[in-house]
Amino acid sequence: MIAARELSKRYGFKRVLDGLTFDLERGGFLVVTGPNGAGKTTLLRMCAGLAIPSSGTLEVEPVRSAIGFLGHEPLVYRELTALENLDLYGRLYRVPERRERIGMLLERFGLWEARGERASALSRGQLQRLALCRALLHKPELLILDEPFSGLDADGAELLDRELAGMRGQRTLLVATHDPERVAPLASGRLALA
């Protein structure tokens, strides 16, 4: 699913990643760890097709439309409601039976009551839940999550634990986290960046 060989990334004179090699098989769950500034976000952005390597090779098997990405920003339109945001993304990704899928995700992520609220009025935790709904809406083959537990309360974190456990083996997951022990029982591999 993902094959990286001698992958490097520079921003000017600053080297963020240097000679990174790893594989992520279909159905695998790779946890990426490391201190702030180690290049976790940069690596995930390259795997999602949002940044290009400075050198080395990176092969990501699914096409971009089959990738779900959750970054530090929720990537939702603040002036639209939760429901309108998901409907827009559902149309962009041509999600079959999108209204049913949206309703199911809003219910599952505890956002049904807030579906008519503008994204700008949602709490940080609700925004993170909405961003997770957006990333999962089109049932991606590859799910790339950068600090997915950020901003979630205990209930939201438990909900995400259950979602990740349910996807294990059915989807390919690449997850960067500062709390690797939380997802360790699900992981098929670990990549520690220094």
C-alpha cells in the first residue's frame, strides 16, 4: 500500500526527514511516533499527496480519492453547518447513499443534535469529531490520521478507539500520535522518528 525508500524532505536548509525507508502493507496499521519537529506531520502529508519528497521514492497505492486524511486542521468550512459540510464532501467524493451515510456518521460520532450548527460554533472536540466524519465519509482504503485524539474528551477518545478497532484489518491505517500506547494493541508496526 505504501513503500518509502530513502525518503527525505528539506525545507530550505532544514532537513526534516532523512533517508527514511518503510513499508505499510494493505490492511496494516502503522503508528508513527517521535518528538515535536521529528517530521511526523511532514511524512503523513507526503503520504496523503499534500507534499512531495525532496529525494527518495514514495509509492502510495490507492488513488488520492481513496485516501482519508485528518490533519491538525479540521478542513471543514466554518460558515457551513456540520450537515452541510458532510453533504458537500459527500457530493465531491460521489458517496453512494450519502444522506444515509452522513446520518449514520453524525449519529455514531455524537453530532446528530449539532448537525444544524455552523462549524464555527462547534467546540474543539465537536470539530475534531466532524473532521473524523469527513475523513471516513467516503470509506477510504487508506486512512491517514495526524494526532486524531487531539481535542477529544474521554467519550470522544473512547469512540475513536472503537472506530479504529473496528477498522483494523479492513482498512490500511497510518496514524501519528504522541500516545502510542493507546493504539499499540491495534498496531501491526511502529515507526519511530528521531
